[in-house]
Amino acid sequence: MGKKGGGSVSRVKTHEEVPSENDGVKLTGVLSTDLVALCEHERLPLIIVKPLRPSVPVADSSGEAVAEDTPSSKFAVLADWEDPDDPSTLHTLHMRGWLLSEKTLSILTEALSSFTRLHVLNLWNVGLTATTLHSVLTLAIQLNISALYLDGNTLSPEPLVELLTHKTSVELLSLKCCQLSDVFISQLTPALTDNRNLLHLDLSCNSLTDNGLIFLAAALRLNRTLLSLTLTNNSIGDEGVEALAEVLSEFPLNHEEVVMKRVMDSLQVRTDDGQSESGRSILSRERSASTASVDKRGGKSQASKSRKDAKKDEKGKKDDKGRKGGDSKKASREKETKSSKKGAEVTEEPVQSDPPLESRSPLLEAKKNGDQWLLPGNSALVFLGLSYNNISECGIASLLTTVRYQTSVFTAQAPGLLALTLHHNHLVPPTSSMLATLHDLLEQRNPLKVAETDPVIDTVESGT
């Protein structure tokens, strides 16, 4: 295994032709030990583990630092633990700047399988392919990774669409410096529209233009989960900003959304306790009940079979009453109870497993205004990063109108934009009055009252 583009890549491929028999490697639960053992077993270059936050060097009696007894290797992963003295508390893993081959990834997957507290996975510039990207996303789902950094890799959209489509634990997705285009974003848009897990998305340092932001704005029409969107250092101009500003303010539904709303309204019913139940929930329950009621062989429901089994058990219990003692009665009761529970599970489980998504759909909040349906703007997005783009005062005017609308309409529970970065948009003069007004409004809305120079949550500033 070698660095990306290095001459040792072919040598690694020769190693990968060796058949794997990892069954002979007994994992210890100590990442450094397990990685060395697996690499030696597969005859691959060693992967060593280094602390993400190096400890203070230990000095001997003469005052000189004592070197750590660590195997020598040019392939290292950086790790961090909640408790440095407990190797099972691994929660962060970084790989930086060397080729992650399929064989190496399989070794990492096996070594990490027992670390249930691992939540941050950072794979910067590791040469991901479509195959290894799919494997990485599968690993992230299996380990319940909450923060996934794929910066510096050339990515294919299909595995990411699959990640965004399914319910996962990934709340932060960083795709910085991945050469993403507007077409790439257009392929993510449908999945991002329906996503209910992702809170933070970083698309900085890519090749996005106005069209890319227009696609993202389309996703945010109905997405009410994303809290933070960072688009620093792209090629976004006023047209894209105006499209996003419209979605953050009150906007009219398009034809497709009107049709979806009418379907939801027509299927919405009231349950006995007054709670709203969605059309999808009803239809799914009916399909599940129908499927459960028809047996593949005889057309009999599993619930009916369970009841018949219970009756047979009861009959057998009566026939054997004079011949068997208390143990037989107990066994019959247990069997009858088990059959009854099985029948109950068949009828109840599909209802519990189906979340009523439409009941949370923002389309249900739309109000009729003349011949249009108007929907309150997206109030979930609280941070927007637009520094180092091509925005002029026209785009600033759109954002100012949006913030004024949100200030007058939105509540503290869903406040809308609280922080916005716009510095180094060279088309905006530093003396812009609209920029100053926008700055003042956001400073009043920011509940943390942070300074302008705060690198995490910054208010609007401008520069040349």
C-alpha cells in the first residue's frame, strides 16, 4: 500500500492477491494490536495507531524525552478515546493522505467491528473509488457513525444517494474539496429533500455555481431537518442566492406540491384520541394487515392459525387433565400464551414500525391565498456559509428581505437564520449599507451574542 500516485501501489496490489484467512486472527479489542496482527496475517504493510492529540513526552531521570515504543510504518491512523486508559472508548478515527485500498478497508472494517462508541470517521484524501466509498458508507451505518468526513476524495453520487435515502445515524456530512459539480448536486436533491437525519452539510471548496444552489434550494423547500449549510469558496452568484432566499421566506407551492398536499389532505383522518394520522400510515397499515391475513399456502391468516393452535392446546389440556399433573398444565399454558402473543405481534408490529411522515410534512402548513397555496419559509436552517463566492448587493438585498421576514414571522422554537457568513464576496463593497443592516439584524437574532471573529458561528462581515 502506498500513497496516492506513489510507486508502491503496484506492490500493494501484489499483496492483495494473497488469499485472506482472517479466521486465524483473534481480535483483542485494542485497535493498535489488532491492526498490526491483521496486516501481518495478510502480509500487508503495517498500519499503526497514533493519538490524535499527542500526549506530553515522558522524560527520564536525565530530563530527556523517552521515545515511545511504536512500530515504524508510513501508514498511520489517528485515534482519540473518551478515556485514554480504556481502548474500548475509541470515538474518533482519522486517515489522511494515503491510499485506502479494498483490502486495507476490509482489515479496518474487521478491526473496528467491536467499537460501538466510534462516532467520528474522517477519511481525508484517501483515494476512494465507487467500491470503497460504498464499503465506507456501509461501515458508517453499521457503527452508527454520526460525523462522516470524506473531504478531498473524488466521489460518485450513487452511494451518497443511498446514504441520504435511508435512515442512518449520520448527522454531519463533510464533502469539502471533492470537485463536486452542479450535476452531482442535482442527483442528491431528491434524497436530500426527504432526508430526516442530516443536520450539517459542508460543500465548501467545490465547483458549485448558481445552478447548484438552486438545486439545494429545491431540496430545502420540504426539508425541515438540515440546520447548517456551508458553501464557502464556490462560484455562487446572485441568482442562486435569490432562489435560496425565496425558500427561506414565504413561497407559493408548485403544481407537484399542490397535488401532494391535496392527496395528503384527502387521506388525513382523525383517530379516536384526536391525533392526526397520515395517509401513508393508513395505507401501509392496510397493506400490512392484508399481507398478514393471507397465508401463502392455504389463504389463512397467521393470527387465525395462532388462535387454532391455542384452541388445540386447550383441548389437549382438557384431554390430558386426568393423566398429567401440574407440569403438563404449566407447559400447555406457556404454549397457549406463546401462540397468543405470536398472533398479536402479527397484527400490531406493522403499525408500530411505520412512522407517519406526512403528519410532519410542511405541506400541511400551506394556506390558500387567492389562487395560490403559500407555504411559510424554511425556518429550520440556522447557519448559512456563503463566504468567498461571487455575490453582489443584489444577493445581499434578497437575504436582507428574508431575514426581515423571518424576524417578523418565525418563533423562538423555529427562528430561521441566526448566523450567516458573507465575507470576501468581492462584488460587495465594505461600506454597503445593506450589508451593515443585515449584520445588525443577525446580531440581534443571535442568542449566543458571539463576537464577529468567532470562527464557528460568525455574523456577517465583508472584506476585500
